[in-house]
Amino acid sequence: MANQLGKRLECKECGSEVLCTKAGEGTVQCCGVDMQLKKPVALPTAD
């Protein structure tokens, strides 16, 4: 999986988060396992 610019990744083991500032091939690892793409948080709409 290629890393995508602007995506946030999180470690399920320790809770660390990183922000991808340069796209590229490979994976980001923490605690010996690949970090997972963090789900976006839905923001409330202003009506």
C-alpha cells in the first residue's frame, strides 16, 4: 500500500498517530506492526 499525502495513520497497539507529509511506496510501522489508516471524523453541519 502506498502512503498518501495528507492521510493520518494510527497504531492500534499504542495509539500513536502520524500525518503523511510525503507520498511514497511502502508502509509505516510502529510497535512492529503496520499502522492503519485512521477513519475520518464526521463534522456537524452548520444549518
